[in-house]
Amino acid sequence: MADTSTRTVERALLLLGAVCDRGRVSLAEAARDAELSASTALRLLRTLEATGFVRKDDAGYRPGMRVVQLGAQALSHESLVSLAEDALERLVGKTGESTYLNVPSHDGHGIYLAVKEGTHSVRHTSWVGRSIPLDGSAAGQVLAGRTPGAGYVIVRNGIEPDVTAIAAPVMTGDRVTAALSVVVPSYRISESQAKTIGMLVAAEAAGILNPAPMSTGDTA
Amino acid sequence: MADTSTRTVERALLLLGAVCDRGRVSLAEAARDAELSASTALRLLRTLEATGFVRKDDAGYRPGMRVVQLGAQALSHESLVSLAEDALERLVGKTGESTYLNVPSHDGHGIYLAVKEGTHSVRHTSWVGRSIPLDGSAAGQVLAGRTPGAGYVIVRNGIEPDVTAIAAPVMTGDRVTAALSVVVPSYRISESQAKTIGMLVAAEAAGILNPAPMSTGDTA
DNA sequence: AATTAGCGTTTCAATAAGTGAAATACAGAT
DNA sequence: ATCTGTATTTCACTTATTGAAACGCTAATT
């Protein structure tokens, strides 16, 4: 078990994660986050800096261009979107309603990263990349980490009148990466139907980054 | 200065870059790309895998969720979009036309990641996140790496009739990260005007990830 | 069928490389 | 003037990384 890991690299990546999580950290904070001595953290952060994965300014360390670049590449290529599309497809199949994948964008907004339109002739419509305010939307609450114990959020007639949005978090570890949501014309859905869909969405959302158990194990 | 780096980490990040660059690599390819011995590459890739930065399937290694996650975070926070917005602003200022930042999306499409509308009352209009086919569009050619020596691409009446698109690549090293484009109603622009704008766009695009020398230095 | 070529993987001894406590310097708060 | 927290450097210790070599495997090649 121990020989599969490379401690130095693990630590560096941990540090990178800490920097990206917080957006901006001081050396001491990062070191505490990653449980490293200041000197080690400093050395590793410098390596990350030299490779463009973090940038340093007066206030501390911040995510670097390389992260953005690789992230954009990966995000584009497939990954999240393609993984989510399966889930979106299934949700449309089961509900007939329009389904969306949202990620946080800048400044209190999120964007629709993937869209799968519903099959009802009266349905909610949006487009990939549309920006929505996080405040007051179901997806927004989810992305803000304010998902109640049930695992999903229902917002009736929030930002958009006449529609009910049901969203659940796509998690990576304990971070919310994206929100999966179903948006339904309010007149068509009862409270209990909404809850049923909520559980559906939550289940699909949970499966996106934690793929269902497969036979291919990491037996090593 | 050289001792500020941590070789193991550098190598791991190099490997990560190789994986993300190609989208999917075999161990041997990655090892060659990073100029590492197979055994070292394997060990490092396993660490990256264990931390979620790469995933492994039958076909090889691919970018992992962590990359997507951190990338999305960083990308949202600011970085590419906010950096590009300066350039977009300047282009609108100089041309009066709508300007866009495009990144490759999945399956032969790209999306508008940032938009700055022109000031003319008759102007091209689109929205953030709109998906466009890469094939036949100026941005598409740029994103596909098919930018001619001039450094920009002009497409007249391509996907959308009546409009002329002028795009240039946003590079990171030798990779195309995004495309910066200006879209103009064709009737308003001559061939030579298009070329002038082309050079403008190319210059702005070049500056986005290779910021121009500024007075605000990182004096360290 | 036998052979070659390439890949993924494991092993292991050599040593290169990372480690962290301690010391230094600095800045702000008490 | 003292204290607390930070960023940084140094250095002896030794752990953890390294890469050649060997292995088993699959897919072309002869």
C-alpha cells in the first residue's frame, strides 16, 4: 500500500488542493491545512509556483494558470460534462423534464454546463453556459453547500416564476463540484412528486463523480 | 535558485501536464513525454491516480476529477475569464464589435466562456456558454490549432450567414487554451479592415496568458 | 508456430533527495 | 520594549525516490 504513493507528490498535491480550496492562502495556513512543517510547505509551494500551478502575490498563494489551463482542457474534453450527460439522460427519461448541470462561476453566479431538454411540450428551457444567480436558486443553495439532510433542494417559484427547481450536489470528497438539477413548470408538480424527483436527482448526482461499483478493482 | 524545486513533484506535474495535454495517454507515452523511466512514471502516475488527479481506464490515463474540480474553481474564481475580460474590453473599445472568448467543449464544439457585446446598434449577439460547432468557425480553426502564420483566422459567412468572424489563439506554451474572437456583420467590414482587426485580436490573445510587462512586479 | 516488439509491472540495491528542528529576520500587536 | 506570528534559510539525518533489469503479457511479424 505504501509503495503506491509518493509522499512528496501527495503532499504537494494536498497543498495545491488547499490553495485552490481557499482561493488564496498564506504559507502558514497552507502548511496547517496540509499538516506540514512550514519549511516543507514552502519548498513544495515554490515548486508549484515554478511550474505555474500556483501564483504568489503579496497576500499569499493563489491558483495558477496551469490549473486553469489543465482544468479547461479536462473540463472541455469530457469528464464532468460527459459523465453528467448519462445522468441527465436518465433523469429526462424518468421525469420528462429539463435537466441541468450547473457549476459555480464568478461573483455569485453559476453557469449551465450541460443541458438536456425535457420531452414535455411545455417545459423549461435554458442553454449551456447561461449564467444564473446562485442566490435564491436551488442550484445556488446546493453549490453553496447548503444542501439539507435530505440531499436535495426544492425551490418553488424562486428566481424564475412559475417553475420549481430541484437540485442536488455533485460531490468530490467533501467539496461540492457541481449541481444537478431538474426544472419543472410549477403547475405540473405536487410537493410529493417534487420530493420523489429530489431523491432521484440526489441519487444521480451522487453517482457522477463516485461511479457505481464496478468489477475493475484496484487490487494491486 | 535551482534548489527551490522538488524534482519528484516537478516530474509528477510534468506527467500530469502530459496526461491533460493528450487527453488520454498510455504509460509509455506519458513516460516518454516527460522523459522518465517507465517505472518512475508508473509510480508517479499511481500517486496522481490515488489523489484523483488522473484516472486510469483500459485505454490509459486520463485527466481526473480533481483537475476538473480545481480547474472549475480556479476558472470560476477569476483567472482566464477575468484576464480575458480586460482584453475583450479593449477590443470592444477599439472595434465597437462584439468580442468573445471561446474554449473547446466536447465533441467538436466549443463554448463561449466570456462575452463582451459591441457598441454598434447593429451587432452580433451571443451569450456566455453558448455552444458552437468548431468545424467551419473561425474560433474552431484556431482551437484546432490551424491558425495560419498571420496569427489569426478570418471566416466570412461561415456557420452564421452575414457575419465575419475573426479569431486568434490564446496560447499557454505551445498549446491552444482558448480562442479570442471578434464577430462583425459582414456588410460593415472590408477585407483590409478584417486584417487590421485580426492583428489586433492576435495581439490581445497573445497577451492574455503571457501578461505584458507591468510595473506591479513580483519582486520577491 | 515461433519470433519479435512493445507494453505494464515488480523488484531491489544505491544514493540522491526530501525532511523538519532550529535559527534568523521581520512586522504588527500589547 | 516585549511578545507572537509569519516567511525564510540552513543543515545533518536518513528516508524515500530512483532506474536498470527481469518478468509476464498481448499483438504483430516472420
